[in-house]
Amino acid sequence: MIGALKALSTTLKTLLRRPVTVQYPQRHLPLQPRYMGFPGLIWDAKVGESACTGCMACARVCPTECIVVTMKDNPLFKEGRSPRRKIVDQYELDIANCILCSLCVEVCNFDAIVMTDVHELAAPARSQFLIDRETLHHWGTDYVQRMRARGIEPTTGAPPWERPGYKRPQASASRQAGTSPEGGEAEPAAAPKEG
């Protein structure tokens, strides 16, 4: 009898609680700032062109080979308006094969790729999962603007010490004193190069 009353009280407590289930298609939970969706390309508004030079480093490192990149000579460089000799001509991302590993972001020498929060995509045909350069620029530009409006600088492939607002971690007391915690001589800490 006591067991039945305990079970009934547990059921009543659950009945009185607010539901934790979100009715997904109608309601969306807010995404965290570090959420990683599909990659997007950065647009250089100062020059009016893509930050991507088409160097194909991202295509070479991609484990699923879902990136196709070609480059061309940059006409703005010949006019003296751009620092980039080459510019991206074609950039296609097959999001059906993309595993969101962010290796393309890390390997990009020009910080031209950012992991956006675009993630809810569906299509009736696989051919519609091939995303072109213009759409990738839209994703990247829109994401960067929204993050900066929230006071968050989007993470690109730049090392941490080259990112805005980086603060070097403080060394522990034993490192500052030059001794290890065991009492011996501590090895010098390798500090990252500052740009």
C-alpha cells in the first residue's frame, strides 16, 4: 500500500511540472554562440570581394572531399584596389557529404571561412545540396553580422593569440618561480608568437 502511494505521488508531481519538450517545427530553441553548422565564406566589404583567394587548402584537407574550388586572376589587383593577386572563381560545397569538422576553417590561410549556424536544410534531390559561392557568401556574411551585433567575434582559423581580445593565460606560481611542482627545475614554457 505504501509503495502504491509513493508511485502515485511521483505521478502527481510529474503531472504538475511544466513540460520540458519543445514542439520542434513550431518552436526553436536558441542556438549557442559556438554552435557549428555549415561553413560560409567571408566577404571583404573594404575591397568588395571575397576574402577567399581560391588556394584550395580547404579542398585538400577536407576528409570527405565535399569542396570544389577554382581560382582566377583578380582584376581588382591589376587596378591596384585589392591586395589579392588571385581570387576565387568557383566554390561549391556539397552539404550532403559535409561532416562539419571545421578543418577547412582551421587550415584557411586568409581567414576566409567561418562555421555558421546554418543547419536546417532539406531538399527532395541530392543535386540541391550542392551550395554555390554566392549562397556561401550570404551565409558567412549574415552569420558574422549577427554575431558582431551580439558582441561576439566569430571564430575563424586564426590562432588564438592572433584573434581580437586574446589574453595570454597567466603562468602558475611554480612556473613563475622557475621550479616544477615536484621541486625540480621547470622547463621553460613555449609562448606563442605574437603577430
